[in-house]
Amino acid sequence: MEYVYNFLSRLALNNNRDWFEAHKDEYHYAKEIFDDFTRQLIKEISRWDPYISRRRLTPEDCTYRIYRDIRFSPDKTPYKTHMACYIVRGGKNSPYPGYYFHMEPPEGSYFGGNMLFAGLYNPTPQIIASVRDEISVNGDALVEALNKAKGFVLQFSKARKRVPVEYEKVADEGWRNLIRLREITMLSNMSEEFLFAPGSLAKRVSQRLRYCLDLNKFLYRCVDYALEGNK
């Protein structure tokens, strides 16, 4: 993975089509390495998350294009400066919660760092309503799951400023605070030492993400309830 990291670092400093075309073979090799890592990570997570199937998910289902969509962006640099995979039931466009791995050198322009996310990203209104309904009657289960996510921090950057009116009478203040969330995601930063330590990176990442299993189990149920309600 150091090869991938070094390629991304050089791309961040030379983010233009001429440079990329001249180094396209290096990109394809870096992508092969990253796809192999993604394949291994799917396998490792499938050992402990019953919703993740190594037979149904491929790297193509879980990874992203290097090319940026610049049509409506003031930033016209053509290439992403990171590689990422989202391991989730049904693939990266699934409504279910999952596990996200993001690798980006400090020169990068997106996060500029290496991190793991777990949970439910950008849910539909129907799904986040289902999550809030579940929190309002079973918030302790979510609190317990969050506490088990060792090394992860719950993200409040996109939370509502106020609790939705229909949940203001929820007695527990901690539950009401969670109901403010528009998505349920937890973040853990990865150091370069963690990334490039000897042994299997996929196993190290899987071991850390496993702390979030109970969180995703809670969220899986909420998504199922929402999808069943739409039938």
C-alpha cells in the first residue's frame, strides 16, 4: 500500500491530465493493489458481519472512480487525491450502513488524511425517520453500541441544531441529542504507522472496524423497518 500512497502523493502535487496520462501505468498498478486490498477487507469483514458476503461483493462494487465530477465544482482539478472503499451490503450505493476506508496523503485536497468510518451515511428522509423512531424507544441500545466502538468518535458536524418537534417529549436527554443527527457515522483516524506496519493491513482494519458491529446491527434494523414500510 505504500506504492499506492506514494502515487497519490505525487498525483496531489501534479493534478493535471498531462501528468496523469504520462503516469497512467502507475495508476493502474496502484489500483490493482488497492482492489486486492479491498477484496481482502471484504473477506475479513465477512468473517464477523453476517450482512457482508465475500461471494456477492467485489472490489468494483465497493470502490470509486479516480476521476472527479467537476461540472458544478469551483475546484477544476480532474482527479481525486485519495482511494477509498465502502464495504456495505448491496454495494456502495446501498441504503444500508457499512464500513468506509479512506487513504489520502497530507498533500491531498479531500480529507488530507487516512481514516475509517462506520455507520449510516446520508440516509433518505424515510430511513433517518426510522432511526429516530428507534432511538426514541430504544436509545439505550444505540448508546451501548456507540460505547463499544473503541477508538471511534461520533460525528455531529451535520446534526440539526434542535430536536425535531415530534421527538421533543423523549424523556432521556442523551437520546434527544442522538435524535438531532442527520446521519449516524463514527470516525477513527489512521496513522501512517498503522497503515504501513508489518502484516496484513486488511486484518488490522477489520479488527478496528469490528468495534462498530453493534452500531451497524442497530442501524441495519432501522433500514429494514424503513424499507418494509415502503413496500
